Amino acid sequence: MPARMNASNLENACEGYLGILGGMGPLAGAQFALRLVALTPADSDQAHIPTLLRNDPRIPDRSTAYMADGPSPLPAMLEGIRFLEASGSQVIAIPCNTAHLWYDELAAAASVPVLHIVQAVVDDLKRQGVPNGRIGLMGTTATLALGLYQRHLEAAGYECIVPTPEEVEADCMGAIRAVKANRLEESSVPAVRCVNRLRDRGADAVVLGCTELPLAIPHALRAGLGPLSDSIDALALAAIAHCRPAMKLG
């Protein structure tokens, strides 16, 4: 069990705020803030992580930018980074997987650490007892087509299983679009179907590699689906580990 934090051992915490560059989509940013609090073993209000959420849905769509020559989200994301830094953020989390296609540019422009969601998922797989093996990937068309997860997981010794283009569109994007439209009740069937297809192909674990997907498959629906790495929870745990280094996360 993680060590619980109270006001007497806050000297091990990072100073300043955890900045959250959200809005991609808005529900995912809000869910990340919620899960950050839920996963922090704290005994008082004061033991939680000071957090600033910039939930700005005006950032252009990331998949459209890469796959359909849409406007780049990079200028808006950089403006968000500058806003969070100026507001006192000492570390930044971006609860959007596809946004990490611009991670190098964002991290280079930031004067504070920017957590990487894919590295957080790799750490989460190991924490769940999956140090190697075959990993099924779910995510947006751009995230999967451009190999964001594949190159990081393969470098860590994993083998990746990716849905077919038809499954990405029907199952992954179908679930993601439903969540973005606040139709959560419609999102679970295609998302669970994709998990089961990847498991049938030999996946030892499945990564919910878009921050809408954990909302499509909430914790109450995960029994029997095998190991899942929830990219929202993984990033929240990475933020807790950064901001509360004395806390031992299980």
C-alpha cells in the first residue's frame, strides 16, 4: 500500500502547482483531475497536490492536424504551457495521448518538466506485473498510425498488437467520438469489443491509449477484461510519484 500523506510529511512534496494542460477533450481533462485526487492517499485536504487545470477546448483537434492537414494544435498548446508556467506550475501533465505526438516541441519549450503519458503507461504495465509480452493498443487513428505507443513499448521490450484500420474506426474512434459527444452510454460496447478482440489475438494486456477510452470502459465494467493500462490513471500515478516522491505507489 502507498504511504499515506499528511501535513507533517509534506516536506517531500514538490513546490508549486501541478499544471494540467486539458481540454483535449474537456471530459478527459476533468476526469484526470478527479482521478489524481482519488489516487492520492492523503489524510487531509492539505496533503493533496496543489493543481491548476487549464481545460481549454479551443485547442485544434490533434488527429485532424496529422491525418487531414488541419490546423496545428502546437501554438495553442504552447500558449497553454506558458499560461501554466506563469501561474506557478512546477510540473505539467497533458491528459491527451495524441497531443504527445508534439511532446518533443512542448518539452523543449517548457522551463519545467513535462510528464510523458506513454512512459507513464510503460511504468504502469510494470507496476501491474506485465514487464514484457504482447500489448494490445487502443487509441486514435493518428496515435496508432504514427506509432506513438509502438516505438516506446518496443523499446521497452514489448510486442504490440494493433487493431485493423476498420476496427480502429468502428471500435476505437466510435467509442472516442461517443465520449466526446457526452454519449457515454454508447461508448462502452465498441470499446469493450475492441479489448476482447485484442485479447483473442494474444494480448497479455491492453492499453487504453486515448484518454476518452477509460471513460468508455469505467472501472465498474473492467472485470473479466484482463490487465488494462488506463492512460488517465497511469499519468495520474506518474504525477503523484513526481510531486510526492516519498509516497511508495504499489
